[in-house]
Amino acid sequence: MNLDEYRRTARAWLLDNAPSGEPPEGDPVARAKDFMARLYDAGYSGITWPARWGGQGLTQAEERAFAAAARDFTLPTYVFSIGLGMTGPTLVDRGTDEQRERFLRPLLRGEEIWCQLFSEPGAGSDVASLQTRAVRDGDGWIVNGQKVWTSVAHHADWGLLLARTDVEVPKHKGLTMFVVDMRHPGVTVRPLKDMTGRANFNEVFFDDVPIPDEHRVGEVNDGWSVAVTTLLHERLSISAGVGMGSGKDDPTSLAALRQVVDTADPLVRDELVELHIRTRALALFNQRLSQETKAGIFPGARGSAAKLLLAELYMFQADLATRLVGPESVVGGHPLAHAISQAPGMSLGGGTNEIMRNIIGDRVLNLPPEPRVDKTVPFKDLKVGTQG
């Protein structure tokens, strides 16, 4: 099947199967699971994932063709975004054959939901300073600690957990990655309501939770290298969601804004063109990084650049919508209000903009390190420069 035919077939399937109109009554997670099962059975879930582990074994070209076909639809796949974009690809790259056999196919069919357990109250931007402990217990491990800002944890069946297994070595060297059963006694999930009024994030507590050693991902105390793999996939996954929404009903999209603003005004048209340029440029950049990743070329810190560009695009888009539509756009009942209130969060999730700029400056641009104060010199003896 050539790509044009593949795209037409995918669009025809989506016309028959993708949700349309107002969301129906009932459990949205159950509806999402049903849709994912049908998506998988039709051959459109895990398009580039290895066929051996439940994927379709196709190329980036087919994946892009499906994405083009899906652009006009709002697909109910949000609760699977962590698994599909972050934890699943990590298991493909770093998991054992047994882990891939057990977890990947159910993930792709929507039978199981995943979350990612990295951030802690005292370890957000500096993930390596985390304190959640995993202690050897016979053939397994016992975990105690707390995680926070965990997306979809209240729905998750499994989580990818980064924990400290050695406190005697430098912080990056004493971490190990695990797969943890989110339904096991001792795991407590408490939703956190954000400024949008929704509870997409959670805090998670672990009290003497056992994990079998076969659920360890990578070597003991080598969890940081596994985490770097996950963070790369996270930033590529986040940046792939170019724009503040990805469906036809997104009120902040270029098409939607054109319907509610005065496009006869040349200044307005200039701003809309700028939005189109930024959106398209980021989409092409992310496509390149994705192709390189599939070809075995590690994008490294350029994934941070894609994530930073998306965060800045979100803020530009929110500011543009507010300026063009007016103050009513941020009132609770307006279709734009929820999307605009979400925008600042993108500059935090997946690493703050400041952290992303530090990474880019250090590892992409090779800039000299930022000057640091010598803490051995008393403050009173520091010399302050003056302008002549």
C-alpha cells in the first residue's frame, strides 16, 4: 500500500470510529480504552514499534501519514500519552525481553495505563536529588517515599519509578529504575487540582511497597542512564504535540482563531502568519528529531530545544488568543479560558524553561559555564564591579 492510499484508508477508518460531537455520558476512561483497542486492531497503534512486541513494524512515513489523517479529529488518547510517548519507548530501548513481552502489547491495546514517577517535593528540576528509597529485600525490593506532579496516576495500572538504591555514592550514581504496580496495597494516589479546576496531576505515596527484581529496568544503580532515555522520549513526545491542542475542536488553533478575529486587519493577519510559522517550524524540527531517533541517532540535548520551543509556542499562542479575542477569552465559560490557563504549565512540565536553556547552552551551543560565586570567600570580602 502506498502512502496516499495508507492515509486515505486511515482517514476513512477515523471517520467511522473517531468520536464526534459532544462527549457521550459514561466513563471517559472506559471509552478511551475501547477506542485504543479498536485503533490497535485496525493497525494504527504502535505504527513504528517492533512487530515482535505488538507494534506494527512500519516506518516513520506511515506514522506521519496517519498523523496527517488524524489532524482533523480529536482522539481520546490522553490517558495513554505517558505510556505511548515515554514509558513504552523506554521499555523498547532498555527493558528486558520478558518486560517487553509482558507490558508493550497491553499498553498499545489500551488495556493498561501508565504513569511516570520521577519528580518529588524536593526534587523537581533536579531529579537526581530524589529521596524515594528502594531497599533490597530477598529477591526483590521494598519502596518507601513520595512522588508529585504525576500525570494520570489516578488512572494508572503501572508506573515507571526512579528510586534511590545507594546513598553512599554521588546522587546520579545511586539510582535504579523499576516498574511498579500502581494497584498494589501501600500505593496511595491523591489528585491535585490545578488552576483550570481539573485534577490532571497527582501526588503518590509508597509505604513498604514490594517490587520484584524482574521489574527492575536496567542495572542496579544505573537508573540515571535509563531516566535520560525516558526524559529524551518525554521531551520528544511533548514537543510532538505542537500547539496548545491537537484536535479539530482546539479553540486556540490557527483555524479556530481565524473564525473569531478580524482577518481583514493586516496586523492581525501578520500575527496569524507568525503563529503558523512557529507551529510549522517546530513540527518540522520535531519530525527530524523523531526520524533520527528511529534511525538510531541520539538527538541528545536537542530534545530540550524542541521542548523549550513548544513551551514558548504555548505562551505565544495564549497571549495571541487573549489579545485578539479580548478579555472575555479568559472568563470561565469561554472556550479559550481552559486552554489559556493551561499554557504556563508547559514551561514547567518536562523541565522548566530555565533548565532547558542551561542544557542547550551547555550541550548544544558549548557556551562557557555560568560564573559562580566562590563560597569560600566571605561575603564582606567580595569585590563588586563599578562602571567608570
